Amino acid sequence: MNILQFNPAELFSFLLVFIRVSIILAAVPIFGSRLIPVQIRVALFIAISFFLWQSVTVDISVIPATFIEFVPLILMELVIGIS
């Protein structure tokens, strides 16, 4: 995978992984507290999401065409991350 060339399916899959990882890690007490600055937390969430995203396979047929179709997937990731 070339970092400078990506398709929308890869971007959507990264966003879904990022949402799930962010919700899970935000629930951890040390990341949810104010001891770690927001910029550090976001950078850490992005880094962890990037490494986990490498193991995700992208199914192009599932990727939504519009943002409205993307909202249920975001909500599903939020529910999975919270549970």
C-alpha cells in the first residue's frame, strides 16, 4: 500500500477503525482523564488505529456512497466500542 495513494474505501475503513479504537481507549481511565493532553491522546488513537487498520480487509461493496449511508456504520462502531 502506498501512503500517498489511497482510495475512498480505505479511508472509510480507517475511519471506522479509528472510531472504534477511540471509543474503547477513551473508556480506559488513564486516557479518559485530564492527565494526558488531548493532542497526545488523538495522536495515540491515530497511531494505534493505523497499526490495527493494516489487518483490516476492505470490502468495496459495503462502503457507502454518501455520508448519510455512512452514519449507521458509525453508530454501529460506537455501540461496539462502548460495549
